[in-house]
Amino acid sequence: MDGKKRSDVKPGIEVHVILKQDQRSGKKTHGVVKDLLTNSATHPHGIKVRLQDGQVGRVCEILSGK
């Protein structure tokens, strides 16, 4: 799944995100979702989340669901 629908993204799931500073390169960062920061039901660039390590980025790929 690509992480563009808020209903697919939940705290505790494993994801790949693209951090703000990595948007040009497209470098993916692996992590576990702590908080959802996007309020709308969908977002064309992916739902913005805070990872458990504090990094903030947009979900580009969901690896595992709970």
C-alpha cells in the first residue's frame, strides 16, 4: 500500500517515509508510526506521520499492519 489514505495508516505499523529534506532525492526512511499528523482522509503525497524516533515525513509505503 502507498500510504495516501489515512484509514490505512495507524500508530504502531511499520512504514517507509520520505523526510522533508529527502523529497528531492526520494530517499526512504524506515520506521514505526507514533502519531498521524495529517487530518484529511487522503493526501496525494502521502499521510504525514511522526515516527517513534521523532522524525516527521510522508508515508510512501506501508510494510506491515497491526
